[in-house]
Amino acid sequence: MTDADPSALVVCRNLSFGYGERLILDKVSFTVPRGKVTALMGASGGGKTTVLRLIGGQVKPRGGELLFDGKEVAKLDQSGLYAARRRMGMLFQFGALFTDLSVFDNVAFPLREHTGLPEGLVRDIVLMKLNAVGLRGARDLMPSEISGGMARRVALARAIALDPELIMYDEPFAGLDPISLGTAAQLIRRLNDTLGITSIVVSHDLEETFHIADQVIVLANGKVAAQGTPQEVMHSDDPLVDQFVHARPDGPVAFHYPGPTVAQDFGGGFAP
């Protein structure tokens, strides 16, 4: 076990990770305070979802440490990792509901899988979780019978079924209409405060995310480009952060993917 800040639920210290020769995270360090909403933002491919996978122990870092409640995730044995995961909830992008199970059975799944609770108690817990997201009346519907926004809320009810200490949201606002988006954002904030949990939100939606977040971390080029309150990040004078938060087409993040120059590709004509 490595000493960690008791006020932080997740701590990253000099964390590095990559696929093959491509380095995604390069000695990244940050903390996720308990009871707060932390937003992970940045351009696509910047390592945001990778951080969630590292927290959940799906992949292991190349270097550095990632601590969950003071314990290094990569060093946990199988039973320790499963115990840590039971303290986490995950809202996957687009919900990832089981299409052949009803709304009720989707939310009941983790309770039936990880506890020995009697079915009567499972029923009461499921209905309470569905009520928390405003969908108790939809319990008998199938995923194909509800909208995308409702499916995301059912997935959230499933994510909180085991009363986790940490909930991770991977692009919770993607593909939602303005009403559903606003509802989802308010729900994340309300559940975080009501249940006293810690939330990590990966999102590209600046307006809604900045509205609900206590802390914003911007990842870019394998590093932490900015970290602070939404107001601090919004007024950052870092060129890359400024380009991201103000959606500027020109800046440190280039439009063209690195490759040969135009002259190298086309200078010789098209002869074989």
C-alpha cells in the first residue's frame, strides 16, 4: 500500500500508458477529491477513457501509480480487484443495456450477480434506484421501447444499484437532445450530492460539464494541460486549453494528422 491523501479517492502519480509505441499518457499526475464531480476533458484520443480503464483495472500502466482509496490498483490480486470494482459504478457510453432484459432486470442484474439478497429486497432496491432517475414507471419496458435519454438514465440506475463510492461516466451526454442532456447533467450533480459519492465525468460538452463540475482536468498530448475549477480552466492562457474551451479551429491541435508533406506525396506525380 502507498500513502495517499485521505481527502482524495483516486490519485494518479507520474502515470504512463500506451499502445505499442504510441504513448497515450506520459507521467500524468492528478487527484480526484472525495465527494466532488471531476470532469476529464480534452481532444479525442487524449486518454480520458483510458484513465477510466486504468482506475477499473482493465489495463495496467507502464509506469507510475494509480491509487484507489490508497491502494495501487495494478498490484491488487483478483479478489482485491473485484472488491474494488464493487465500490465503483460505470455508466458506459450510450448506456450498454442488456437488450434482452427489461428495465427492471437490467437494474437488478448487479444485485443478483454480486449479492445474495432475497428477491423481495432486490425488488425494493431496484424500484428505489429507478425512482431516483425518474423511471420507476418504466420498469416493465424493454430497452427497445424507451428513448436514448431514458436508456442512459436506466444505465445510471444500474450503476448506482450497489451504492458505489465512485461513479465513472463515459460521455454521458453524447447523442442526447437538449432536454435529455440537461436532465442527465442535473441528475449527475444531484445524485453525487445526495448520495455523497465521487464522480468522474468524461465529456466533450463544455457548457453542461462546466456547469456541474467542481474540478476540470484537461488532458492533451499525454499531459495534464490544465487543472482547476471550471472558471480557472475557462480563463487559462495556455494556447492549447484556450483552443479547446473556445472551439478554435487553429491552434496547437493541428487539423492534419502527422504524415508526409504534400510535396512528398504528390510532387512526383501519379506515374507508377
